[in-house]
Amino acid sequence: MIYKRIDGRAPDELRPIKMALGVLDKADGSAYVEHGGTKVLVAVYGPREVHPRHLASPEGAIIRCRYHMAPFSTQERKNPAPSRREIELSKVIRQALTPAMFLELYPRTTIDIFAEVLQADGGTRCACVTACSLALADAGIPLKGLVASCAAGKYQDRIILDLNDVEDKGCQADLPVAWLSTTGEITLLQLNGLLTEEEFQEALNLALKGCRQIYEKQKETLMNYYTAPAKELVSETGQEGSK
Amino acid sequence: MSINIIPQITRERILELAGKGRRIDGRSLTQFRPIKIERGLIKKADGSAMVSIGSTKVLVGIKIETGEPFPDTPDQGVLMVNAELVPLASPTFEPGPPNEDALELARVVDRGLRESKVLRFEDLCINPGKRVFVVFVDIYVLDYDGNLFDASALASIAALMDTKMKPYKVEGSEVVWIEGEPVPLSLQHYPVSVTMAKADGSLLVDPSLEEEQSADALITITMDEQNRLCAIQKGQGSFTPEEVFKSVQIAKEASSYLRERLKGG
């Protein structure tokens, strides 16, 4: 018999994912990602001048990243002050994106990334990485590739992909992974929980499989967003348009 | 604020040597710097240990107090890990509330201890939902020459091994400490962490500060005595899946060496 999860998914099945680009007017780039019940919104500003200026580096742009959960995003109200967890995740997300960027192109500037979790339903850091990478692309910042992210874990003694909130809270191990599309390298890797070596291999391979599926979705979203206006123009004027 | 700057020539030398499987201080790729573990240095603490790995030095003190349990685990004691990068340890450390590096350090050590179930947390419950024992693990970085994760994780477990609990009795829902011989805390597992730096394709165990700063990527893997993985944290840079699996193999060997050192004192 095939093992069915609490939400009816197969062990290696992702939750439904929605992605949208350019959702904010003022930001240089923005993206919205829904990953199951998890909803995140990301804005990118920059490259822009660094304040305070002593933080600037002559060797390249600095990246500042803030991962933050809205007070209403969780069951119990979350204190809006950044928690220890949020500060750690901000660092981890920044390190997940840095390998994809050409920072040396923009010395003495900053690229600011703001990720807000609007609704938390498990896998928020992964949804943020996926959305951040899209928002960077939307901001026109050159990237070595897109970064796609999802988690695998161990729940009720089984290795499963993409844990939802219930699975996340009751899991024996959680393994969030981010993957850089062009080099196939892992840019985010954390483990929280107990896994044997074999289970770890299985979980990492499963998470990478999930990342590849998410990458396809990212690519599709980018393509649709940047070709759609051109199509409209064609239908209105009967001529080739470009964005 | 100042930043660590290493000469370009040192960086190039480290990478060049790493490509040939060698290191700037003459160590082999999987060799730790000299490790020293001292216990019981702080008599006012319930347990303490100082670990040096090369010139990196970390002091950990354990204090056991009583407090309220977390709402989702009403019948379990609480483990609190905090790390301070005190300004005396490095020209780049500044006074003030813990920054992201200090928080990450504390949380990675915490994960290793918590996930391996180093303590039987059910035994630290006094009155379910109301009163439990809180075990504070305070990490003090005294000298920073790279690889804070391993030194801190090693010092934390060494300090827990050194920890003795004062005898007590429960009156109502309160704990009253009484006279008598303190009892050692019983530990169920011995998690230790192994940090590796990737430089020119090689994985260097226990990177020094110079090596950390020259490295393309960093990864920390925490394993218990049954070789189960209890925590992983990738730092800067990126790894191929093959490199990750290889680092797990290296961590397996290296962590058993650390655990031997832990027993040897």
C-alpha cells in the first residue's frame, strides 16, 4: 500500500506552489510565493548606496537580508521583534543566495533583501529563498542561476519531502536544502534532528529532487512574466513588441 | 567596526597547498590542532570546561536553576544555550547584544545537544506544566582563531559531563536545595561537531581563522556516538552533493577522535 500523508500527498510529493513576480510597485524587484499554506513576500532594493557608509566594501556589493515573520503569520501571535531564530535564518538565507551573485560588479553598494512571512505553514525559510532568488532576477541583478529551495525530513519513521506545519512540528528530523540551478551545488544545508547516514543520503537526494521541480516552476514564472506583456502588445498593434 | 583581513599572499598559499592536499601549518587535511580540555575551573558554576583547539579558546559554564516549562513540552526540563563573543577574544568582536554570528553559534550547539537528547529532559521535570529545571549552557569565547563551532560544542559537552546537581527536595511545587553530596548529571549521548572548510576542492578539518577566511565554503556536522547526524549547518559558499557526503564520512572519523579526547580528559 502506498503511504498517504495527512494531507493526502505521496512521500515524495510537493505541496501546490504558486509564484508571482513584480508584485510590489516601489521595490526594484519583488516576488510572492505560496508553498502549500506558506505565503511569503520578498522585496529587493539595490544595488544602492550603503548606509551607514562604513559598511561599504571596495571589493564588491554587500548583501543585507532580513527574514521576518508577520505577527499574524502563526497560530499564536508572534512578537514582531526579530527573534534569535529569525536572525539566524536571515544569515542562512543570505548565505544561500550569495553563491549565485556577482558581487564584484557593484563595489561600495548594498543589495537589500526583505523577506516577510505572511502565513507560516512549514518550510518558510525555503519558500523565502525561492522567492528571494525570483525577486533578485526581477530586480535585474545578474545571477549565476536561480536558487530553488525545499526541505525533506523524517516523520513517523519515514523520509518525506516538503513538510507541512503539522509534519514540521512533529518531525524527527528536518533538512532544508537550497540548490543553485546552473552548478547543481548546495547553497543552503541545515539539519535539525536525528538521521542515520543512509537516511541522510535519502533525505538529501529527495530534497534535491524537490528543488529541481521548484526550479522548473521558477523558470516558467519568469518566462511567463517577461513574455506576457509582449504578447499583449502584439495583439493590440499587430506588431512585435518587447518589454 | 573592524574586519579580519588576511594578506592575499597567505590566502593564495592556503588554496595552493590545499589543492595538493597540504596545509599552511603542516597539518594533514583531517588533523585537528592540539586540543586541550580542562574541567571544573569555575567552582561557582554547576559544571564548567575550557577547551582550546590550537589558540582558539572557549569557556563554558553550566548553571541549573528552576523555571517554567515551554507550553508545548510541559513535562520536560529546559535547555538554554547562549554564546557570547566577548570583545577580548578578537579585534573584530564588539560589546553589545549577541550578533548574528553569536546567535548562530549558540543555536547550532543547542541543536546538537537537543536533537541528540543529551539529557533525559523528562527527568528534569518537577511539577508538570509549572516547574522544571532549566539547564543554562553559557558559551564564552575567549580567544578566536577559527573553528568556534567545534570548540564550543566540545566545551559544552565536556562541561555537561562535569556538571553536578545539588540535592533538593520538592515542597509543594517549589524546589528547596538541601545539604548533601552533589550528584553528577547523567548524559545519554555525546554529540560533538566537526567543521570542515572547502579550499580548492579539498576538505580541511578544523580550519584555523586564516583557513576559514580563505575557504570557498564551510560546513559543520554534529554526530553522536552512534554516528547519527544530529545537526548540520552550512556556512558560507556552496558544496556539491558528493562533497556533502564526503564531509559526512570525514566527520564520522573525526568525531570519534574528538570523543576519545573527551573521555581522555
